[in-house]
Amino acid sequence: MIEPLLSTDQIQANIAPGFRFPFQHLIAVKSGGADEIRRLISELLPQVTTMDQALRFHESRLERARQSYNFGISSFRALESHPLWVNVALGNELLMSLIGDSVNDADRSFRLGLHSRSFALGDHRDPASEGHRNNWLVGGPDNAADLFLIIGSSDDATLDEGVASLIDTIEGNTHTVIYDERGNRLENDQEHFGFRDGVSQPAMRGRVSAGTHDFLAKRRVRNLPTGPEWASPGSPLVWPGEFVFGYPRQNSNNFRDPSSIANTDDFLKNGSFLVFRRLKQDVRLFREETDKMASELAAHSEFSHIDAELLRASIVGRWPDGTPMQQSPDGPPAQMTSEERINYFGYGDETCPIELADGRIVQGTDADADGIVCPFHAHIRKVNPRDRSTDLGAETNTMKMRILRRGIPFGPAYEDAPNENNRGLLFLCYQTSIRDQFEQLMFRWVNSTVNPEPGNNEGHDMILGQNGAATDRERFCVFKNASGSEATVSTRKDWVVPTGGGYFFCPSINSLNQLATA
Ligand code: HEM
């Protein structure tokens, strides 16, 4: 089947291909009234960056990067002029007041709002706790945002200027900025616990021009006739309807064929739901607790080889440079894993060697069906069990739970300011169902001690999981070895604490226009 033509001039850029800028700023706004919001949207509209603009920008940036071997964050520093990009999303109450029920009807969790879903996600129930929704910096019952802006630039000063001018425009229209915060990509693209982030993403199917092979996700692999179809090794192609409304969705029984379009409402078309979670990370606590767990494990003669470095990598599922555990089971790799191979692995079966479009072969990885090398509770295995079947069905169904992650760290790196404790991840992700994608990942898998690979009771995702059901919030995880021995470690402390957020809808340019002019 020919893949659908994406409306690249309609879809906001951070949905796909993503801003990717090293500097990004979030602004949350409380509305001063419906007419004033319409006026503000019409003023913001000319600045809203689309998929089309972002694709052209990144293509020319990457072309220059290839010529100068200047990749990653430094490819942004090398630019001669620095763009300023803006994306806009709206909260449930505001949308309801402007256009009625259509968006709220598309997702029950969006209708309820993040603060109403907080306890279901496992968040703190003790009102004295920083993580309790009443104490959130934004997105609690009394400070939920109506409008949410993501602003990005390749240059810090350009972003500062742009944000100041946007705040003037917002406040000039009698609205209130209730939260704003800077995100910065850290060295080597690591998150604050020290692990490279943003390695594994699904590849959205769809074409960006009339050419039958002009795909959004470039095809870098000669695919095998069956199984998932990869854009690049480990990055499976997923039908766009899982991320953007108005396109065919992924088929839950089949990797390759599409399923129907989820919702044909005109306002939703080319839009996407956005989840924002401000996740504070306590780096000192993370290190102390994982040091302690490693020494507890060392007391078991069969686990004495697990030091803090191996324990931390096992609970993430990757080494700090992004190399997956299966590709380097005993320690960090002596040499950086190639970008082609770093995401090419499964858990259930050995992955076959695969041929790249240029003829090079990428070697596969051994299976780890019993979770000896990468435990069942590892963060990346919990949120994407890849080729394993799950409590929700066959591995094909897991493709329907993929999300487009666009998060960025906030706060200084721990090494630069060890006494500062305000740092973490501005987690952002896009999907067409908050309930079936982000929330399922959270309460069905991350917070569960048995899922997604049932038959085991091997613990929580220690990075992200929360045990909201227990008053002491105790979380545990189990380590196993090949001879069948097991050892459990646990904690009652949260290393990651939600301190804000919101559920939003990120409309198409046409729908923003409709809001501005209605
Ligand atoms: C402070 C909180 C978090 C930290 C420190 C963190 C860290 C990481 C790291 C280091 C990776 C591996 C790199 C990569 O594959 O991109 C990863 C992957 C991932 N994370 Fe998180 N993450 C956090 C929050 C979340 C949240 C809230 C979700 C949503 C459910 C999430 C979903 C994912 C997914 C889907 C992957 C890719 C897994 C794969 O495909 O193999 N993460 N995360």
C-alpha cells in the first residue's frame, strides 16, 4: 500500500520531526477569556512552526554536519543564523469552551486532565509530599494550564529574546503566564542520571511529497520479508495514525498493514495529544540508593559481580553511552557502539543480521528471554518489550503503544552544581490516545511488578515506576542469574518525583486558524 501523504504544512513541528534544539522553553498560560484567547492565537499563528519548515531546516543542518563532521549539539552551534520556533497546544477546559466536546470526546483521559489522573498514575497521595498534585508548579487542580507553548532555538540568547517577546504578547492580551521554564540538552545527550536519552524512537510512516518514495522516515535498511519493517535498525515503521489524527493506524495483529483511521473529526485532523510531565530527578539520592543496593547484592555470593555501575545500567537497560545491555553484558563497551547498531536488539529471540541500504551488514544480538542480562524491570524493557508478547497480546500490539518522545532536561548538570536539587526531565510525548499509549505504559507496565512480561514478579521500573497503592511506596526489583538464583533489592524513596505537567491537544494550522477566527 502506498503510504499516506502527510500534510506537512499543517502538522506542528515538534510532533515530527521534533524541534531537537539544544535550548527549549516551556510557557503555560491561564486564559483571560475566550475572545482574548482567539486574539492571542491569531497573533501567535504566523510564528507556529510546521513539519515542513522543520524538515527543511534539519535537512540542511545535517547536510552541513556531514560536510564538516560536526554532529549532535555542535551542529546547532555551528549555524550562522538561529531560528526561533514556536508550537502551541491547548488544555481540555479551554477547548471545551471554544469548540465544545469534539476533542474531549476523543480521549477520556484528556477530558479528565492530568491532575485527575495523577493517583491512577501512581503519584503521591500525601498532601505534604512535593509530588502531590496540589503542590505541582503547574497542572494541579488549581493551576492547570489553558495554553501551552514550546519554544526552541539553536541559540540561548535568541531563545531568551523570543521568550521575553512572547510573554509580552501573552500578558498584553490579559492572560497570565503561570509557569515558564528553560530546558537544555546536556552533554552527550544524557539525562541527569547520566544515561544517553532519545536513542530509541518509532519511525512514523508517511510521505512528505507526491513522490511515492519520499518518506518522512528515510529507509536505511533492506528489510526482511516478514516481521517489523525497520526505517533504520531498531526503529520500526509505525502508521501515522498512532501519532497524528486523520491517518491510518497501526494494525494490532500485523506489523505491516494499516488499520482504519481512528477519528475523522475535522478539527482533530493533523493534530496530536501532548503529555507534559515535569519529572524532578534527585541525582544524589539515585546514586546513594543504587550504591546501597549494589552492596546489598554483593552480600549474595552469586551476585557479587554486580557493582553500582552494572546495577544502574541494568535498571535502565543501557550503559551511559546508550549501548544496550545485551550488546555488552559485563561492562560498558570498550568502543562506542555504532549508531546503526545501538538500537538493534530484541529480548525474545536472537536478532538476525540486517543489511543496510548501502550494503553494510549490521550484526544482530543474542536473545535474553529470561531477563538475565537486561532484567524484565529495566526501564527500556518495561516501556518497550520489543519482540516479547505481553499481557496485552502479541508483539504486534506493542507497536500501538509507541509514543513520540520529545523531552528535554531542565536544571544544571549535577557535577556543575551538586548542591542545587532542582533538575530533571521536562518529559513531553505525542500520541493519538493518552489513555492507550502514555497511560497504559505507566499504570499497566511501569508501575506493575509483573507486566508487561507476565509470569514473573520481577519488580517495578525503578527509574520511573511508582507504587502509589502502598502507603510506604515501596518499590522492588529482582536480579536473576543463569543458574536460577534470585536476589531482590528495594527502596521506599522516589528518585523521580512529578512536580507538574498537563495533558494538551496540539492542533493543526487549519484548526488553530479556526480557533482564531471563530
Ligand atoms: C526522569 C524520568 C526518565 C528518565 C531518567 C528516562 C530515561 C530514559 C533513558 C536513559 C532511556 C534510554 C535511551 C533511549 O532509548 O532513548 C529511555 C528510553 C525510553 N523511555 Fe524514558 N526516562 C524517563 C521518563 C520516561 C517516561 C515518563 C516515559 C513514558 C512512559 C518514558 C518512556 C521511554 C521510552 C518509550 C523509551 C524507549 C524505550 C525503547 O524503545 O527501547 N521515559 N528513557
